[in-house]
Amino acid sequence: MLLKKSHLERALDRDELVPHFQPYFEMKTGRVVGFEALIRWQHPSGELILPDQFIPLAERSGLITPLTRNLLRHVMAAAVDLPDHLHYSVNVSPLQLRDDTLPQMFEAAASAAQFPLQRMTVEITESALIDNLDRAASIAADLKSLGLQLAVDDFGTGYSSLKHLQALPFDVIKVDQSFVRCMVERRESRKIVSAVLGLGQTLGLRTVAEGVETPDQERMLQWLGCDVGQGWLFGRPMPVNYLGVFLERIEITPPLMSGAGALSTSEEFRLDNSASRRLAHLQALYDAAPVGLCFLDREMRLTSVNKRLAQMMGTSAISFVGRDIDEAMPQIAAELKPSIQCALEGECIGDLEVPLARIGVSEQAGTALVSFQPAHDEANEVVGVSISFIDITERKRAQNALHESEDHYRHTVELNPQVNWTCDPEGRHLTANHRWEALTGLSPEQSSG
């Protein structure tokens, strides 16, 4: 269908441009927290025309401002009949980040509808910031002063720049659906999603993933600490008259996140803490551990060593980072590598004993028990191996002392000229010396039990 300016003007006059609402779900709880208002053209022919077919026309023809004003009127009117805790987001055109009257448009629409702007987020694509960042920052500051929140939309596509995140007072960062949709199958996409979420968490921004379509994607995003999900898995865009029924159904039967219900305690720990705080917690645990710990990547390079292992090795932890196992532990590398390879293939190994003197530079007597644990990423792929070194010297001494004591007792019994024998409380024969056989004609083994 060839669309013209006159068609769009008529559609505005006839109120054919209406919002459809796609729900946002909180990843941790499965609770609906709001909707994104996506404009649709309900054409008289019955066709539902998507925005990519008419937004460029509206921008070229100067109709983008009345179109946005109409959208705000519809969204704020719909919100009146919905629960107060719900939040709404709307997109603005890159052209509108050059229009000084944009904040007044939001203010006027909110005043007419008696709608609190604290419940609305303005989504801005990074392309809107390219031409005149200073002017966009000024308009964004005016929007923030009204109580609106700001989201950077489709982060990671085309124009991504940390300068934009620094220049504008964003509250939300949205991961583009092109990465989310293939993150389960493609390692590169997973790492991009993880990096964007980590950046948002570090900057204190709320993170939203678009295009969530499968439980595997959802579970992976939960694991990475994403705050909010949006996509067909949770709900497709719907007209305003469907919202009440949708919310009632969700209230009665809330979705089970990933088909598995509530998150475990360890998962809640991950979601409740920012990336930097989690890292600080884990580093403190790592360094305070009474056992030597290190991590090797798939190329058998050491990426981290804790303080205890550094002490056992007689050097600083940082001196080993980046070195391969042959260079870092030349005396035991050949002994460790078969177990490391097994761990890289997913097997846990926990029974290797090595002399302490071969681990460090000192001639310390004793023994270490070495264990190998494969480390998996969010897609359950092995990305490295965690190795622990436990000093079992005292335990080995106790075992040796016990064996020596048992041998001494046995020799004492066997060399005693008298007939010595022992039994348990039920009278069952346990041990006897050599004179027992001479007296009874039965060997100690025949008499046992």
C-alpha cells in the first residue's frame, strides 16, 4: 500500500492511530510492571499497519508531533482505568530530540489527563543523539525535570557509545531484541547481552531485555541479572480493550518463570545485587578461603589466583595471572594437565595428591589434595576450570600415626607369650595372638567373628 501525507492526515482526524500495549514482566517475580505503548494504524480496510511503514512518512511530512500528541492522549486515558502501580513507556522520534517544545507536549497531555508523569518513560534511540548531543541533553534534562524517566532504546546497535550514557540522565537501558533472540544459540550474542546488562548494573540503570520469546532465553536473562523482560513469551502487543482481561488473567494465574516457579536462594542473591557488589562479595570470599584457589581458562591460562594459593606458592597472586599452567607450575604441570583436560570436558576430579614442596618454591614438607571443578557459563558450556589445593598434611600425619599405632598394637599382641585375644560386647572374636592357634587349633582368621 502506497501511503501519502493526506492518508496520514485523514487517519489522525479519524483517530485511526492507536496504541497497542506490550507488557513488561519483572524477571525475578513474574509480576507485570507496565506496558510499552506501540503505535498502530487501524486502517479502514481492516489492515493493521505497523509503525515502520508510516513513521518515516510522518517524520518527512511534519506530522510526527501531532502523531505523538495523539499517542500520549490515548495512553494516558487508558492508564486511568488500570492499576496505579503500572508504568508506561513511549518512543519518541529522533527528530523530536531537536524540538524544544517536546517537554511542554508531555506536560500538557499529563495535565489534561491528570496523569502523573512519574509513571512514564520516554524511550530514545541512540541515533537521536548523533547530530546534536548538547541539544538532546538539554531537552532530556527538561523531560527529567517533569518527573519522566529516560530509557536508551536498542542499545548495542549501530551507534552505541558510552558518551551517550554519560551525557544524558538515563534511568533504563534496553538490550536490543536482535541479540536476545539468538543469545541461546550464539555465544557472541550472549556475551553482548551480558556486557550490556553488566554495564547497566554498574551504572545503576534498570535493565530491560526486548524480544524474549523462549523459556531458555528468559532463564538465561534471569541468570545474568536482567531486571525486566519484554517479548512474545510474556505477551504480544494488544489493544486497550484487552488490557483489563489480560491483567485479570495474570492476577489469577501468574506466569511461572521458566516453567520452574520461584527462583532459588542463590539466584535471588544474583538478582538482588549489582554486578560490582557481587564481585566484591565473591572476591572477599575468594581471598578469605582457607584453601588455595585458582581459575584456568580453556587455554589453561591462569586468570585468577587467591591469596592462600599465592602463599603456598611463595609469591604474589598477580604474578601468575595470564601465565599458562606450564609456566606457572612447572614442577607439577604435567601431573595436573590430564585432570584439567577431564574437567574441561565436564568431569569433576577430586583425588589427586601432590607434595607441597612441588607446588611452591620452599622445601615445605607435606601433602596437598588437588580438586578440579569445571566452570559453566549461562549456556552450560564449560569456560574454564576451578582448581583447589587443600593442605592435608595434618590429616595425613594423623592417618600415619593411627596406622603406626595399629601396627604397634598388633605386634604387641603377636609377641606376647600369653594367650591374648579380644572380643566385642556381643562376645564375637576379634583378634588373637599366635598362641591362640596352638591352644585351640584354630587360626585367628578362622576364629574371627
